[in-house]
Amino acid sequence: MNIKTFTHKPIDISWKLEEVTHNGSRFYKTPAGIFPSVTTVVGWEKQKFFSEWRAKNPEESKRVTSRGTKFHKLLENYLNNETLDYENIHSMQKSLFSLIRPEIDKIDNIIALETPLFSKTIGLAGRVDCIAEYDGKLSIIDFKASTKEKRESDIDNYFAQATAYALMFQERTGIRIDNFAILIACEDGLRQVFTGQPLKYVRHLSNLIKRYKEVNDVPRAEDN
């Protein structure tokens, strides 16, 4: 297998995140306080549906979770220019990787990979999959594995998530990112790419954060 060599230009970070659980949800201890994770906030309105689905499909739920973890790790290793033991990769992971690889190879000049971020302004924290040039544009890049095709109308939380990372990164570094790319490999053989501009989803993200805080217990400022 011909391997692309990715150029890395990592930013210097001095902060760390410590994952904690608060009322059953993922939060992070940051230098600025305790904040809910990005995925917790942008996905909480769909949480009931997925909780019910997981309860009814425990084995499939475990498989999907494991698939996502392994898929992300494989892509992280590839982007880090590590030698892949391709012959011993599970067939499903190999299929998903081969499917998404043409889009991954459009990435270069990587400045962040699985990097912790947080923002006091929007009160969120998390780890961004990748920040790099995608097709020549500096972008927030998110990797997804899916069982079947995603409809754009069903993944507004993905766009809100990418927007949150863009805002957090700008607050931490002063670097503005005007693009995002959501790269999805589906088990049914479909490859999907959704691109956009974070600026268009700031209001949507703000509304999600507001609705989350209205009905969920979030540590007060003096608790941080």
C-alpha cells in the first residue's frame, strides 16, 4: 500500500483536560473551570432516542462504539505517519479505511490532532479530531463511521460540534478557522463529505447550549 507522508505543523499547547462524570454526563476539568463536553451538549436533545436504542440493542451498541473507537485510532495513526499493520486490521476497519482514504489524503499541514480544547466564552471543552488543510483550506475536520447513509438534516449536531471546535481553537490560539469538513465512511459502501463554514452555525450552537443549560445541572462559576 502506497502511504502518503503528512506534514505536521503542531501548535504549542500548555493546557490539559481531565475527564470527569457529572450527573452521568461527560465533563472536563480545564484551567478555566469545569465544562461539559462538546458532544454532551450538541447531542443531548437526541440522547433519549439513542439511550432507548442502546437499551434495545446492547450488542449492536457495543459494536458501533468499538467500531468508532478503532476507526478513529486507525486514522490517527495514519495521519501520524505511523506504519500500519494493514494485513492484520479487522476487515470492517479495513473496508472503512479504504473507503475514506481518498478524502483523508486531501489533508495536509496538520496543526492539531486529537488536541484538547476549551472555551470559557461558550463554556465547553473537548478533543478535536483534526485541524489541518483539507483540499487546501484550513479546516476543522471530523471523522465519522456510520452503519448507513446520513441525511444532512439529521446531522446538524455534527455542524454545531465543528463550530464549537472552531470557536474554542480561536479563543485558545487567536487563529480563525473558516471551514469545516465532516468525513463519513458508511458500512454500506458510501463515502460522504459535508463541508461548511462555522460562522453559519454559531447561532444554532448558541441555541443548543442555552437549551442544554435550561434543563441540565451545570456547575456554577464558583464551583469551577
